[in-house]
Amino acid sequence: MPSSREADAYAYAVEAKSFTYWHPRREVATLKQVSFRIRPGEFALIAGPSGSGKSTLGLCALGVRPGLLLGRAEGDLLVRGSSSLRRPTCKIADDLGIVFQSPDDQISNLTVEDEIVFGLENHQLTRSEIASRLEEVLDLCRLRVYRKRSVWELSGGEKQRVAIASMLALKSPVLWLDEPTSNLDSAGEYQVWDTVERIRRSSDTTIIAVQHNIDHVLPLVDHVVLLVDGAVAFDGPPAELLRTHRWRLPSDWGLWLPQATDVAMRLQDRGIAITTLPHGGAAVAPWLPTELLQHHEGSRVAAKNNEPSAEPADSTTAEAPWLEVKDLTFSYGSGTRLISNVSLSVQRGEMIAIVGPNGAGKSTLTMLLVGLLQPTRGSVVVGGLRTNRASPAELGRKIAYVFQYPEHQFIANTVLDEVAHGVRALRKPMAEVATTAEAALRRIGLWEWRDRHPFNLSMGQKRRLSVACMLVTEPDGIILDEPTFGQDWLSATQLMRFMQSLNQENRTVMVVTHDMRLVAEYVSRVLVVVGGAIVFDGSAEQLFCKPDLLKAAQLIQPPVVQMSLEACGRPSLTTAAFVGSLLGDG
Amino acid sequence: MAARVDLAYREGTSFFHRTDPMSKLVYVIAASVLIINSFNLVKQFSLLAISAAIALLLTGQSPQRYWAGVKLVLALAVSLGITGALLIDKPGPVVVATPLRNFTYRELTDGFTMGLQFVSLAFLALSFVYTTHPRDLSQAVSKWGMSYRYTHGMVLALVFLPILLAEAGNVEKAHRIRDFGATMNPLQRRLQSLRHLMVTLVARSLRRAETLACAMDVKGFGMAPHRTYFKEVEWWRPGQVFAVLSVGATIAFALLFNTG
């Protein structure tokens, strides 16, 4: 295995030369004439919307495509000067280590230590060399306390750090991170980028991160390659990207614009001089004009003395609650209690987020609300029906549930049939089945995909289809588990606007989420679940002012909230609201 | 929400934890041969008592943990016992008369013995699984000449079983919620649900297998015919003696009580 110290023997760590790649049996190329150069020791970001070919590019660099999984390629893709098209993956792996999106899919051993040493054992290193590399990466990735733990005891962020550590132990000079945080909660995301930053500071490893949510990573990188529809739309430093293409990032390319950049751009539009456009992050001091900060000095002091009320959001009205939970407890057969004495009232037309750390019981709670699990004690009443006494058909007309992985719900061979299945299950006449299914598909913009297999849709389309399937019964409320999970800005925004439109029709919308931007921008009420109990019930604004609670629930405020607290002493939930606060609007 | 099937290895310092996997395998095979070949109810009770006592005394695991494991095979053991009693034809005085058929004492005890055999085997299997790190088993088997490329499959199975079980549970729930009630009879619905479950699981497992194969390839798995093992399996003498004694005891038991 070559040492990373040899990296400078090559001009470029990764170089694409007019690289074009076609998937097997596809006429249109997935990657089109892609050219870029990443120097040794650089931290590069390959960004782009879902389906732009980012992950395919990684698999091509690794020689898995077109080699192992076929396909056709033209041009060349070089890793440290050698073509990936003419080398087997196990040889390329000496130069390039890759960490995939889902930590669960890439771990092949039972304990942290076993996973880290696995590659070293395969490369037949001596025991003393293995021990020394193990110690090194345990410290670098802050995994020493987890060393003997089973991988099943770890959170998503911890597992992804184990995956990174196992690659670092191999001392691959180039580390390719393929959307390493898209499956993680905000705390996990922070852990991973913190680890990457430590690696960058302590070694000369070339790091290539593939990502569509660039808020956390943009301030860290030296170089951005933007892929749009399989072609390079931009290749250069991040400052240049923001200077020349900032407006196109969300609207044309479906990327999350860093909130700090968004705020700075809005201030520029209002005539405020910002000398250096921030690339992201959550601090305002480095770039916000001093006079604006000084102007809010008084507000910060006042806010410190007047913390926002900790009272729960007022959801009591004269109407009977649409959903009522009383003393709800749920345990497994083994006696492990997952939900403890939860009581809750929800009115029709509310939009609620359920947040909390992994394993807190959020999904269990929502499954109890829709009758997929039955309470050990207590009761759940939805629209006047007790979940343990109503039939699935009756409950399906009151409340719908959309799972985290849309594929779990699919049962038909075409998109049209998938939606029609629900209507048929309600014993509607054939004519009504066809018209209802068509109307549902047109509403979510999938009518033109009606003959496709549901598994062949993009992630965003699958998510919208799974929602449409559950809405054919016209329920009064819907619960979505991680609706924005793994989606780019455009798909996530389309879905959440659709949820808002349902909410405006007086339907209750509840989302289980780790996405704090979603919580800040869309919901009116937040429930925080920790250890199977609801520990907070209030507005997002109130939640973001409770640092101890946020820490206990492993939640991190979105950058705009952190920035507004720093600048004005009170939280703003959107970039527009923060700019308004800064400039004293209204 | 992960499935709660706890069949995993747990670290420990018990006699079985210190014994190498091959010695434990010898014990398991020897005892299994004896159990499978004993068709006498009293002998089978004795063997169950011995295998349960060894499991509880030498593995450091709680009775509750064994009960959780045995529970999983209990339904199978009972149905095996009933099926056995129905299929065995042994003459003698009728002790239980049912509309289906009449049972003699021998038919009932033989059926019961078959069920007990299953429970005894469960104790043996669990005492091995709870105390043997799959990595050590893979290493021990590799030392006997089998390629690590195949033996690591045992570790992979244990890594992916909980994921697969949890996913199957979620898919089943997701399909149940889309059913909206009965549009077909329960058997048809069950069969269709099974078909949908399999399609989803196979599609997702193939995708997962593709990623895992890449991840293992990158880590050089299968690149060379041999690999280093960071932790060498320790060949603990008392464990080896125990294996030899278990073989001796099996032979003695067979000779003394004329098994069968």
C-alpha cells in the first residue's frame, strides 16, 4: 500500500478527461464529457442535484463501473495518474478509499475494532503495524471509547465515523466520501464533518466529498466541481461559485444554498456592503458589518435577561381534539419500554414536527398513532376512532402514514397501478379507480411517469408517489417519517410545499424529522421525544432557545437560528426573517 | 425500529468463552449425535438436563437469555412432536382417543421425545452462538484449510440478519397500512403480502449487496489467498480437554445405555 506521503509524485489526485459513461442499455449518457482536476492534498466538493451522476462518478473512479457492473465509457478517469478504466478495483483501492452514503450497507464486521482492522488484515499487514494504525485512527476519529462496542450499539454518525476510520487505516492517499451525511441526524452530520476537518488538519490526504446539502461543507473546501445533468456546470473555488452562480444554486440546480450566504446576499440586495461573501457556517461575526452588530447590542443584552417563555404552544380550542393520546405506554414482549405515559392532543389543521435523537421512540410513537402498533396501556383516539378497535379501512380514511423508505410501501409494477391499488382496496367502481388515480398522479406531477416501475423513480419522485398512494383515501391527517431524507433542495421543497397545501385544506400534517431547517421553516408546533417521553411541546422558536434541551435531544439549531441568536439575541427561523430583524423591518 | 431477536455473541470470560471454537464445535457435534440417536423419553430428558446444565453453568449467560432463544424454536418443537406422534405407528394399548386417530403410549412418548430432541439441540446451538465470536470461528475454520473468503460469510450473516429482520418488519407494516381492509380472503391476502415482501426485500438486498461488495473490495477482501488475523484464536488446554471428554462421554453413553 502506498503511503499518502507519496501523493505529490503525481500532478493530480483525480483527473477526468472528457469522461463519458453510459449505464448498460441506456441511450443517454449518465456522465457527459466530464473534465476536472483535483490536486493532491485538496479538499474538493463534488456537488449537484439528485440524479446528476455524482455517485456514478465515484463508482467509475473506483473501477466498479464500467468494469464490474458493465456499462460503456469514453475518455479517461485517472486516480493518481493511473486510469481507473484499466485497473481492477482492489488495485485502485490502494490509491482511493471510498465511504458510502449508508453506514449500514458498508460495515461487514460486528465490532468497531474488527471493522477498522478488517482491511489491514486483508492486506496482510503485521499485527504490530495493524495495532499502531488502529490506535492512530481511533484517536483521529474520536472512537477510542467505542473500540469494543458492537456496531449495532452505535448511532448513524458514529457508524459513519467507523466507516471513515476503516478507510483512513488503509492510508489511502485519496478519500472519497459519497454523501456521507445524507442518512444522518444533525448531530451525526456535525460529528462527520468535524472528523473530516480533523483529518484535513492532521494529514495530507486528498478529500473528495460528494454532497447536495453544501451548508456544512462549503466553508471547508478548496475546490468545487458542480455536476448538473451529468455535465460539469462549474469547476473552481467556492468563492467563485458563489460570486458567479449563487442565484442558480437553489432555483436551477436544486441545491441547498448555505443560509449564511443567503443572508449575506439578501443584505447586499438591501444595499448593505458585504466585503466577503460567507461560504456557509453559522457565525456572523467574520462577515457581518460591525455597525449592524453594534446596532443590535442592546437587543442581545435584553434577550439575555428575557428568555422566551417556556410555555407549551397553546393548542386548546373549544373543538374536541382530532387526535387524543392518553397515558400511552408501549413495551415489547421482553418488557423493554419504548413509550412511557405519553399524553397529547392535536387539533385538525395543525402542522407538527416530532424530533429527537435516534432510538428515542419517535417512529414507535407515530406507529401507535396510526394503529400499526397497539398500546400496552393507555389509548389513542383519531377522529373519534380508538385505534385498537377500528379496522385498517376505517383508520385509513382518518390518518395516513408514509414510511421513511418509500420502497417499503410499493407493491405494484407501475406508478399508475401503485396509486390505483389503494382506490381498488376501497372497493370503488373501476371508472372511479382510473379517474382518482389519474387525479392523484397529476397533482403530484407524476402522470408522465405513470408507466414506470416505482423502484425506477428518483428518490424525490418515490417519496411523492408514496404520499399520493396514501392520500387516495382522502384522510384528515398524514404522518411522514423523515420526508426530506436524502433529497436535494428542489425535491424537499416541492414535497414540503405540497404538505403545506394539504395543511391549508385543514388536514393535520405531522413529520418525524431530523431536519432542523424543515422544523424552522414549515411547522407551527414541535414535540421533542427523548427516552420514549415527550419532553417538550411548543414552538420551534421556543425550542431553539433551550440549549440544554437541544443538547439532551442531540439537536442542533439551523445556521440561521445560530446566526440570529449571535447577532440579535433572539432566534429567526428563516433567512428572510433574520434579514428583517437585522434591518429593523416591521 | 430494530427487530429484537437477540442471538448475538456477547463478550465474556466464562469457560466456553475461553474455549476455542473448534473444541466447542466438537462438543456440539458429539452431543448432537447422541441427542439425535436417542429415542427414549427418559434418556432424552437426561440429555436435555445435561445440555441445559452445561449451557447454564459454563457459558455465563442468564436463564432468561436461554429462554428467549429456546422460545423461538418451541413452536417448532411442539409441532414436530405432534407430527411425530401422528406419523409414528407403534402397537399397544390406546391411552388417548381422538376423532382423528387413537394414540398408544409409545406413539405419544416417541412424539414427545422428538420435540425434546429439538429443545436439547437448541441449548447446544445457543451455548455455541452466545459464546463464540464469529470472527474467531471464521479464523479457526480457515486454519483447517477453508478459504477465509467463504468463512467470513458467517460474520456477514450475523451483521445483516438484524437489518434484514428489521426491514422485513417495516415492509410488512408498510404493506399492511396500504391494505385498507379486506379486498380478498385472508389466505389470498397473506400470499400476496408474502410476494410483495419478497420483491421489496430482494430488490433492496441486491442494492445493499452491491454497496457491501464494493466496500469489501476496497478493503482488499479476497485480494490475496491468505490474510492476517489481528487477534489470534487462543487454544486453551482445558477447553480442548473438555472437547475430548465430551467425545469420550458420548461413546460411553452410547455403549452403556445402548442408545436408540
